[in-house]
Amino acid sequence: MKIPFIKSSTLEFIREARQTPHYSLFDFLHGYVYARWPYLYIGVGKGKHPLAKKFAPLGKFANNVITKPRSDEPDGGVEFADTYHGKVVPLESASQLVMIQEDINIADLEQVIPYKRARSIVMKNPDKIVALECPCRAAMENPCLPLDVCLIVGDPIASFIIEHHPERSRWISREEAVQILKEEDDRGHVHHAFFKDAMLEKFYAICNCCACCCGAMNIHQKGIPMLASSGYVSVVDESLCESCGDCEAYCQFGALEMGAAAMTVNYEVCMGCGICVGKCEQGAISLVADEKKGIPLEIFSLVENVS
């Protein structure tokens, strides 16, 4: 039934919300505000919006509610990063996420997504992909370009975004999504699969992030563990490294530093994004799986394991 003044994508969002376990009315209102006014929401969160100071008290109150433990979290200890977080994914893994051919439902990926909330991949109509102007970049005075590099994947969120932000978003094909990922990779930007409890407790977007604009990366660098490692770490073959320093300039996490004989990798800081691998003309850098860094988000393998 169509309800006057309420968009069809909003009704679908409501239907999905009612079917999502532990999803409260506050979660819905939070998710609606986040998706309906993302430029205001993120601009205020980054302190870049003119209304940032006025919204600060409301933000503190909302944060207290957001991080309050729920009945399914008896041990408590819920932090802000548990409610909104990104998983670093190398180019190949990011490309897989936009090439899914069928609906999938993989819940509670706690080994892959090491947070207490929003760690499921539930994709309905995965061919529905939207390129959205990045709210983080849009909030900056001199942002990295282009702006339309945030990929919203699957319904009801993709349709919600396109219906409410037609002037700042567009439908794209799977092939166009992969092309955007490749172009952003060439620019040295990191791919993150983002999850948010207010976004129906699941994966909803792939953002292509730079340390200068990305709010999540900024907060992560300040000590809030909002980003999870890809499950890989960069390794340098000193016999091939020519100490040119090209890769260091592209590392968004500051994990590379020139040593006495070759480039060195700060193991603790490296997030395994793989950007440096493609920037080394000598082929001296490679990504190596490391269980201590977590388990990679390889969606094709996950789907195969649950089918």
C-alpha cells in the first residue's frame, strides 16, 4: 500500500527494519537521519559544518544511547566503533562485493568483522548499486576528487539513497562499480567495506578513502579502532627494493618508512590495503595473509562455505 508523502524506499526501509533482530525504534530513527541527511550528519560529526557546535550536545546524548549495551550484549563494553566500522579490503576483494549475482544472507561474521554489532552481510538485489558523492569529501574545503566514489550496494539502502538524493547519486552497473574501484585504487585510495548498526545491522557501502578527507580514517588515527585490518600485511623483498620511496607517498596509514637498505613496514600500523603493492614498479612489495591481522573478507569464499 502506498502511503502519501512517504517514499516507497522509506516504506521498504521500514519493512526491512521490522525484520531485523534487535533493531529498535531508535535504531530506525538514527538510520533514517543518517541516510536522509548524510551531508549534515557527517559534516557535523567531522566538525566541518556550520551547525557543528549547536549539535554537539545532541551528539553526546545520541552517542550515549548508541553505545548503550543491549539485551544481546550481556558483557557490555560497547564502544562507538562497534556501531559503525569499516573492513579494509584490497581491490580484488572490493570488486567481488559488487559482482555478487544473487541475494545472500551471511550473519554474525565475528571472525571476519571483529565488532559486537553490524557484522552481517545481507544483500538484497545486489545488482542495485549507487555511486554517491562522498559526504566526507563534500565536507572538506578542498576535497580529493572525484566526489562520486561512495558505492551503496543492495536494497533497500541503495534505492533509499537514489530516491532521496537524486542530484548527488546515480545508478551504476557492476562493471562501472569495478571501474570506479580501479580508478580509486590507482589514485592510492583505500577500499573499506562499511557496516553500521543503524543501517540494518549490516554491510551497506564500499567507500574509497583518503586520510585527508575520510572521517573514519581520521578517527581511527586518533585511537578509536574504527577500521579492521584486511587480514593481510605488506612485506618488502629487500633484494628487489630500490629505495625509490614511491610507495611511501601513497600509504594512507603511514605504515611505510625508508630504512637503511630498503623500505620497511610498520607491522602494527599496516592495514593490508595493498595500495603500495601496485605502486612498486620493481614488484618488491606483496600482501601476505596473517591470521594475527584477522580473516580476509572474501565474499565468494564466504558464499561458497554457507551454500
